[in-house]
Amino acid sequence: MKKSQLFAKAAELLENGAVIITGADLKSGVLERAQVYFASDGEAVMDIISKDDLVQNFPDEGVYVLVCAPEGQGGEFRRVEMFEGAEDMYFRTDGTKTESDDFAGVPPVSFMETVEHICALKLKK
């Protein structure tokens, strides 16, 4: 998808009640926290949540990850599937039932927090 298509698809997903994951911290293949966007009062809202929060509040409308193309000029949204393993719930974007979490290589939450902070900076003149 081209950037303009990604923007339109993001709006469509959020308007329909889906959640978009833009960052994920994994430790030994298990999600610790995720940066998510969701719709609230007609706006896209960002929050950082734990794995338990995602499991307990997994929306019927779906969860998607934003995957950017290597050249930076496009990308796609991949649906996240949640399934029960032997000892835990797991999330995968690749269609497998491997008992570890996979979010298609989105960046770490700490990277995304830094980007958000830079966007909100008020610089001295």
C-alpha cells in the first residue's frame, strides 16, 4: 500500500473499532508491553498497555500491526491473531501457532515513546 492508502486504511480500522499496534517490547518471545492506537471520541488515541491488557481487552473488531515497507514508501496492516497455548495466550501475525508472540517486527515501545516525545517538544527560539 502507498502512504495515502495506509492513512485511509488506518482511519477505516480505527473508525470500525479495531486497534493498531505500532510498537512492541518482547522479552524471550513474550510481549511485555505494546503501543496501541484506538478511537476515542472521534480521535486516534495512543496508549501503552501490557500483554494482560491486550488479552483481556482484545476487540472483536480486530487488532492490526502497522508494517512499513523496507524502502519507507508504503507498507501494510497485518491482522494479529490471538490463540491459547499450553501455558499462555499468544499473538501472531504470520498465521502460525508457534507459542511465542510475533508482531511482524514493529519497533520497540521505547523507540516509539521517543518519537512521540520528539513530536510533542516545544522548542525555545
